[in-house]
Amino acid sequence: MNVITVEDLSFKYRRAERYSLRDVSFTVKEGELLGIIGPSGSGKSTLCLTLNGVIPNSIRGEFKGDVIIRDPRTGEEFNTKETPVARLSTVVGLVLQNPESQLFNMTVEEEIAFGLENLGLERNEILRRLRWALEVTGLKGLEKEFPPNLSGGQQQRLAIAAILAMGPSVLVLDEPTSQLDPVGRKEVLGLVSLLNREHGMTVVLVEHHTDYILRYADRVMVMTDGSIVMEGKPEEIAEEAEELRRLGIKLPAVLEVSHELRKRELLDRVVLTPEELLSTLKCPSR
């Protein structure tokens, strides 16, 4: 089942000279982890904002095409042009780059409960969702903490917890680790993997750390200049190293090494992880 269907989507911000998105079409299946990579200014963040209706409902501009969201729990379909963002937020959760821009309550538990209270849920349901969100994001025990006192990784996990408590089926993350150190990045990307692999959540992840995308995504889209220029399985995208470099996308070290070894006929194929590289070199297939 497709939970996201994007058809001939184009968007241009007010007073902008060029379109930020141009004739974009793709689908996302239930339970899939779709990774999106591309150079700065390629339209990735704009695309994320269209998936929960912030564009065109809150951010205006010239919008063409359709974004259809299907709730797998009910089968109900929503066209983002015709559905309020508040309604879409219970199906598609959006996490932005800077967690501080999403946090504004005095404690961790107040932050998570804020959206639930606005939905008008009963107290017992709010408490149930609060406990679950704290548990799954590893924030249990920090309920009374002041969010600005948390580490960067904890703040981003709190932003995700507040979204998860709303009960979405789809999680869209726009470069959630761009402002985090390696420890925070590991925390957040580990949580994303947990939600996708163990909880079956559909994930759309924009991430400039291509090593994670190529290792864990089910499918990868490459964007530049507002358009999708490549799409396929991670191993298919990894074969296009020269084109990725030309587009200004930094390749993971293991992929650079893998391509170099293949040029020297020491590998038969490109590999995506250090473990696979070491295993292949120790036990060559030829």
C-alpha cells in the first residue's frame, strides 16, 4: 500500500524567480524507509514541507500537482491542498533540522503532552501516549528536565517524541542530525532505525550523511535543482559514484575505498558497509 503519492508536484515560493520543486513524482510504501540525498538547495526541505501540508496551507506560493496521504490504519485518503495541517499531523509527523525551533515548553513531559492536549484527548490517553513516547525515545527519567538543558541528541529525540505521541503513521525527518555531534547523531539515527525496523513506521529521511542512507534505506532518491535525478535501491545508487560526486554529494569513505578497489580489480562489486568490505577482502568471491 502506498501511504504517500506525489504527482507532478511543482512549487515556487512567493517572489522567487525559480521553482524549488519541478515536476516531482514518487510514492512511498507502508513500512518503507525512503532516503533522500542531494546538494544544498536541491529542494529537499521544500519537499518535506509538502508532505504534511505546511506547503501550501501555511507557506504560500505557486503550487501545482498533488500530494496524497493515505492513513494505513483507516484507508482514508487526504489531499494536502484540501486538508488542514492539524488533521494531517495525526498521519504525517515532521521533524526539522533544529530541535530548538520545535521546543517551547518548560519540561520534557509538558513538551510531549502539548500536542495531545490540543487534540482534546482524555487524561488517561495522554498519559499512556506520554509514557510510550518517553520509553521508545529513551527519555524516560527526564520528564521534569528543562529542554534547553538537554544535549543536542536528547533535544532532537524529544522533538521526535512529541511528534510520535500524536500517533502518526509516517515520520518525515529533514536532516535531523545536521546540528549534532557524532554521539547525538548516533542517538537520533539509532532511534529512526528502531522506529522503522521494530515498530514498522514509514520513514522519509533527508540526511546529508550518506553512509546511513546507503546502509539502512530501502530506497534512495537523489535530488538536484528541484527534481529527482536518480532513484533506486542503495546498491544501485552506490554504483553511480561519479555522478554523485558531480552533483556535489559527499560519498562515505567505505564507498570511496570500495570503488577504488574495484578499479584495481580487487573487488567484484561495490559494498556499502565496513563489515562487508572486510569480509569481502578476506573471502574474495573470485
